[in-house]
Amino acid sequence: MDKETPGCARCPFEPQGRICQDDQGKGPPFCPTLNKPEVLARAQEELMKPEILEFALQASVQEADGYADRELGYARTRPLKPRLQEIVEFAGKMKYTKIGLVFCIGLRREAKVVESVLASNGFTVVSGLCKMGRIPKETLGVRDDQKIRIGCFESMCNPIAQAYLLNEEKTEFNVMMGLCVGHDSLFLKYAQAPTTVFAVKDRLLGHNPLAAVYTIDSYYRSLKAPAQE
Ligand code: SF4
């Protein structure tokens, strides 16, 4: 990695001693707070658009609402709410009434629960499953040996259709559950309403991809070696 490439993930300083959190703090040579004033200025300009500002304001308020005992000082704050509750509360703060829910067929049971929680909190929920449309995978150029069920019909995932469905229904806020890597990217690229991710798919790790990160020095050490095709 060259020294110029912005890299907050490589920042060597403790969080409270970083220039992005403290005006007396430090930043490394590849620090965007120190080196990218024009990017920050453009972002600030965008943020000041009234509808964006309101969204960002409520997101920040929701962030702090997720902690208990703030009045006792930072060291004593405790997490208070599951993400599902945060989504309900944030959508309420934004006064949304219509929410889109896109999900993977593998999470259909979970999606049913999320749908009912949102609906019981007064939201109209438009939902779209990844396989909607029953388009054969061959349409993408997928060979039979590249399917999951070799020799059988297989519907392709259809994230653009999921996005178009929600766009047509004019959802105000979307919730994404467990779309595959890449399918999620296409949904995000084509969806018009802002989207939050409720769950990400990890088939092996029970949709908890961080398990591989937490065990990177033991069971998943092979991930640190360059992948070999
Ligand atoms: S903005 Fe600068 S100081 Fe903050 S994390 Fe990134 S590199 Fe580190």
C-alpha cells in the first residue's frame, strides 16, 4: 500500500488521539482529515441540503439514543437497543410511512418477522424476495455446472427488480436483509430510497461475518494469505 492512499483502517493512533476526533490529535501521512480538504468541503456542502441534513440529524440522534446512562460519562454508557428497534425508531423520527423490505429466500422466515414488526409499528411494508420474476440463471450466462442445483432449473437473484419494485411503490426507506455479495451492491446501486442494512448474508457463519474477523489469528488464519484461485 503506498503512503498516499487514504487509509483510516491503517490509522496507528488511539481513537481519542486522532485528529478526526480531537483538534490537538494526530493523523498519519495518509490521513483524509489532514489531506483531503476539498472532499470534506464537498461533503459538507451536500450535507447542508435540507432533506439530507434532516436525515443525518436524525441518524445522529438515533445513534446517541442507542446508549443508556450517557449522563454518567462515556465510560459508563451502555448499549440499549437492538438494530431492529433502531430501524423502527429512526423511520419514526423521519416520519416515514412506507418501508421497503428486500430479502434473500434463505432468510424468508426472518423477513416475515421483520415485516410483522414493522407493520405492527404502523408502517406499510412493501417486500420483494431475491428470486422474484423466476428468471433462469442461464439468462446471465451461468453454465449448468455453475449453479447450486446442478442439472435443475434455478432462478437467478434479481436485485435490480427488487430495487425497481420498491422504486415503483415509492418506498421512503428500505431495509435490506441477507442479499448475496454483489447482489446487494446491485440493489444499492438501483434503489432510489435510502437503504439500511439489517442483516448481511454469511452462509457459513450464521450471518455473522465478523466471526471470521474475530478468529483471524486462529481458525481463519488462512484468510491472511493471498487467495489462490
Ligand atoms: S481521519 Fe486521519 S486520524 Fe482519523 S482515522 Fe483516518 S487516518 Fe486516522
